Amino acid sequence: MGIDMTFYGMDLTGDTLYVENREDGPWPVEVTKRKNIDYAHYGKDFPWRFLLKGNPYISK
């Protein structure tokens, strides 16, 4: 997608970068805790991992 730090702070409602509202959604989203951060003392159990439910390309 070519998104790098030059886009930091950019308005997401502008013409260059924007969030699109798709009519063929919404897709079922699953929320889980983050993976492979067992070393973290704070936040390791926070539900900060969002993925498409049933997507076979998501790491387990």
C-alpha cells in the first residue's frame, strides 16, 4: 500500500488518504489478545488484536 511515516498525522478524510465505507460489509470481526508478548508486564492480555473471523491467512 505504500503507507510509511510520511503519512503520520494525515487527515483520514482528505483526498490523499481516506477510510472507505464499503457497502459489501460489514465483515465479522474477532477480537483477541495480542500474540507473542508474554514478556510484557502490562497490556499482554489487552484485547488489541482485531482480525476477520475465519480468515485462513491469520497467524494462530
